[in-house]
Amino acid sequence: MTTSPDPLTSAKALWQNLIENQPAVAAALAMHLRALPDTWAQRELGVARPHAALELQPVSRVPMEIAPHSQHWEECPACDEAEGLCRYHTGLATGYEELHRPLREVCAADPAVTVAAVLMRLEEADEAAENGVLAAAVAQLIEEQQG
């Protein structure tokens, strides 16, 4: 969803996206809003008049996305709506970054080590852990590294 400086325009776009992508949530929101007392602006937002709330600044820089995510970020409506990676794909990217950090660190520390060799050693360590001989596998890897 393109963030507009005009809260009324943003609200209309948000409502439309909510209706199109999550109609049950839109219905629940409408019911919640109807049940609010006349003093909702003071209670919920701390302003005396509802129109004064239109001047409030966002407290987060994280864009909201309503559209459901797709497995592939290139075809993800939520990523389109967020004009970048949606929260789901940001989480995936962060996870993959953390997952591959040890591999990159090993390759950076010893340029002679190939990715295939590191992956093979990791696979051997996983198999050793499953068989209960992880300590022996780690000792062997250390011995090979020391030469």
C-alpha cells in the first residue's frame, strides 16, 4: 500500500485492501468501531476531537500490509503493497542471512575452502550428530583444519 501523506486517502486504500484480502477482519473491525463510545478519540488516541487525530504522526516506520503474502516475493501482493519486502519476506531474508552466515565466514577466513567442501563437512557433522558421534566428527574436522 502506498503511504499517502493524507490520512483519509490512506484510510480508504487500507479499507479497500482489507475488504479485498481479509473480509472477515474488515467485518470485525467495522463491528469494533461501531461499539466504540463517543469518547473514543480521547480514550484511544488522547485527543479531544476526532479530527485532531488526523494530524497525529505514525509511531512506526514499518509499513503496514494487508494483502496476504505469496511464497515468491516477486509475485507477492503484500510486497507490492509495502513497496519492498513485506514483513513475511523480510523475516525469510533475515533467516536465510543468519543461516548462511557461518558458511560465508568460513569461506572468508580461508579462501582455499570451497563451498562444496564446507557443505560436505556440515552434512558429515549432521550425520555424526544423528549417530551420536558428533564429538569425534568435530575433533576430526579440527585435526583436518590444523593440517
